[in-house]
Amino acid sequence: MLFTSTATSLATAEAEGFTLPGPAWAFGVTAFAFFMVLLGVLWSFRNTAARYDTPGPVTRVRQGDVHGSQGSRGATDHGAHN
């Protein structure tokens, strides 16, 4: 019992001299604003994994076609004039 009464008296003595630097509601508003900023950062990264996870355009190669869809000239882009 001695420890309990000592701890209680120390906690009470320290609490009497402690004051908050602002009103109590300001801490709640500040915490809410901070978490809203974190939510905004998290929201800005939405769907990022889906964007980078999808493969590029699929080119279909006919069976037996050695050169693929580019033909025998080997044009690399659609605007090339051969």
C-alpha cells in the first residue's frame, strides 16, 4: 500500500503544476488536420500499383512468322516509311 499512496501523491503533485499550452479542443483539431493531410498523401498514391503492374501492349505473332508483325524490313515504329 505504501507504493500506491506514494505514486498517487507524486502523480497528483506533478499534475497540479502542469498546464496545457493551449485549449484542449485545439489538440483534437490539430490531430484531425494532421491525419487529413496524411490521408491526402495516401489518396494521391491510389491506383499506382495497377498502373505499373500492367504489361505493355501485346503484339501477336502468327505461328511460323519469323519477323513478327514488323515484316521483313524491320520497321520499329508505325511512322517509318520504307
